[in-house]
Amino acid sequence: MLLLVLGLAGAGGTLGVMHLRNTAGPTAKSWAVPYVDVTLTPTFQFQDPTANPANDVALGFVVAHPKNACIPSWGGAYTTDQAASALELDRRIDQLRQAGGDITLSLGGLNNSELAVACTDQTKLDAAYRYLVNRYDVKTLDLDIEGAAVADQASLQRRVEAVAAVQKERKAAGKPLAVWLTLPVAPSGLTQDGVGVVRGMIEGGVDLRGVNVMTMDYNNGDADPDMLALSLSALNGTHKQLSDLYLQLGHKLTSPQVWSRIGATPMIGQNDIDTERFTLDDAEGLRRFAVDNGLGRVSMWSLNRDAPCRGTFANVVVHSNTCSGVDQEALAFSKVFAGLPGKAANSDAQGSVEIPNRVTTTDDPKTSPYPVWRMTALYVTGYKVVWRGVVYEAKWANSGQDPSAAPPAGTQSAWSVIGPVSPVEKAPKPIPLVSGVTDPWAAGTIYRRGSRVLFGGLPYEAQWTTKDETPSTEFPVDADDPWKPLFRIPGEPATN
């Protein structure tokens, strides 16, 4: 039995409400689940352990499609099917799971309209949430509610009904769905509207796993704010508020149990407020606090930003989606939080990736979604290939470097693992870049530079005078081949 001591609520609590305390240690092991901006360019390879030290990621953000309010989209830019093809999202999720990790699906965010805000048809909204959870086999759902959405009572009610229904269905199917709320926070804790969002979820029948507060952008007027102190103040304030709320709703949680229902998400490095910078020292302090108190979750915004900014001067405010704006090594913040005890970090990049048997696996061009890797080909940055049943993407220009081979000690592979080839996939369909080419290539014909022919139904152009040299059908076509393809192959980077 835990030793419980009853005391009156202190500052920040609700007058007359009793708080439950105990001297036992944390009841939870805090885990790291950093956010990834899925639609941001360049694409962040969250499934690659060399790019993501954490096992798990929160993928954001699913919002309403701009042309159909009840259809989910990634950032308003991709449908789920478009994300699967253009971003390889489904394949990369599969690869992350094969390596022992998983995703948290995040809906909402500051920009665009979340489904519950835009879609006013409850039946269609329920279907949209159900579709997302089933398509991505989601075990953890993150509802990021910001801006005007925090006070939009109609959308809040629709969201509660949809989430409660889907959560109940998943539980009945033996696939429980954990639900987190992500909300703005001040140094004193949640806003009044934020507390109302939490109350509405619980009263509406949602089994709420926790409340993740965005410990960032306080804008409290300090010329040199202490971001760690402000964040810990916000977390302590949230703890008091949730303790009060759960007691009011008849749930007698101990102090450690409340901590296990709280998460923190700092914006690493430069925040949106010019004077606010969350440093690596702040990250270390938050990590210690999370472990000491059993904080349920630590996220960060974002993995895309966990790198130094290039070509900038020290002490210059840099607001960027792809770098932190502070002095750091690449992935420095990720490595601080990846060591949290709730989830084991990927320590062996090559060993954590499941590579099919290199002897028995044979790639069939007819069922490979991208060109099969060739030893002699020159691959530019971003080129995708299939090799031994796995899709890879070139990190930099390379030739002769086996994608499935472990790199020499102290070096990195030239290839990122994207994920396994599905048994139902087919060969890529080339996309012609020109029209009006009708003459088939013919043996014995002398072709001058600029001549255009069809070969295998695809257009080519002679780069110099040639005779009896057939256009190549091995992709990528070598630069010294006499015939230049006038089409694109899926897997070629757009800049190629």
C-alpha cells in the first residue's frame, strides 16, 4: 500500500480540494517520442536509426483536406495514398516497426484545420478517425489542439464523440488505443480553456492516457528567460491542475500517478519568441526531472530541427524548420532524450535494421517498385533502389556501394533503409517527358545527335552519332550511354 497524506490545496490548486501525496517513487518510466514534420522538405528519414536515436516518433500532422473537410490529409498537402507514394510513408512506418519502434499519430497542430474543426458531420468524422487508426494500425493517438480550436466547443464535442467511439471499438477488437492531448501551457499551467478540454475528454468517456503540454513560446517579457525554470513551473502547475480535476471527477490518483499522465514538449533551440532559447543544458535538466518524477512522456519539436544551422553567425536569432538555431552537434537533443528509460534507444544502427537474407533473396524487376541496384551504376543523392527485398535511398552520390552491406568501422552507409518491398508491388511505370516521338529504334540506322526514337515504348534522344547501339533499359542510364532517356523513372529525385 502507498502511504497517502491528505493536505489542503496549495497555490495553483482549487480551493477546498484535497491533494493526494505519497513518498513512493515514480510509477512510470518516462519515454521519448519526438515529433517529425512529415511533409517538410527534405524528408526526414525517421525509420533510419542513424537519423533517429529514439525508437518511437510522433508523426504530424494529420488535418482536414482543403477540398474535402471530412477527408484526412497530411498537412493539407497529401492524401494518405499520396503520402504513401510520394513520401514512402507507409513503407517507412513498416520499417520503423521492424526495427522495434512505433509511431504516435498526431492530429491537428497550429496550422490548417483539424478534422473535428472542419468536418461537422459526426458520422463522417467518426469514419475519418476510424480510417486513420485502422490504416496505420495506431496504438497511440495524439490530439494536438491549439489556437482557436481550444475554445471551439462544437468541434471539441465532435472530437470527443469520435475518439470515444473509435477507442471503444479498438478495445473490443483487442487493440487498445492510447489517447494523449497536446495543449499549450503557461508557466502557471494550462489555460482555463485547456483544463476544459481535458475535462470534456474525460467526461465524454475517453480513456485519456495523458496530457502533453507544449513547454515553449512563453512570451513572458523576460529579456533572458530561464527556459528550464519556466518549463518546470509549467509542469508543476499542470500537475496541480490535473490533480484537482481528477479528484473533482472522482478519480483519486496519487501524485506519481498524475505525473505519469503528463508529458512535456519543448521546442529545441530557438523558439518562436526571439529571446527564448531551449539549450542542451535545459534538455538535460528536463530529462532529469522526467526521470525523477516519472513524467509519462517527453517529446520535442522537432527531429527535423535537431541539427546546427549552417552559414549563420553565433548569437544571431535563426528561426528555421530544419535547424535549431543554437550551437549543437547533429542529433544532440535527440540523444539526450533517447536515453530515457521508458524505451530502449537504437544503439546499433546496422544491427537494428532487418535485412532479408542476402543469399536467398532475389529481386524481380517485374515486382520491384524501383530499379534494382546495380554495382556499376552511379546513383545521385535521393535515388531509390531495390536490393535484396528492401528499398533504399542514396544519402549522397555513390557507385559500387552495396546498400545491404555494413559500412566499414567508423563510417556511414551511403544508403538509408526505407523499408521492405511488399509482395504485391509491381515494376515502376516510366513517365515520358516529351510527346510526338513515333519512330521506333532500328538496327542498321545511323542516328545523329538529337535524333529521337522509341524503344520499348519509351522516348530516347541520341547524345552523339550512333549505330547499332540499343537504348539502355537498365536504370539509371549511364551518363556515357549514347541514348539519353526522355522519361522519368519512379525513384529518381526530382532534381536529377
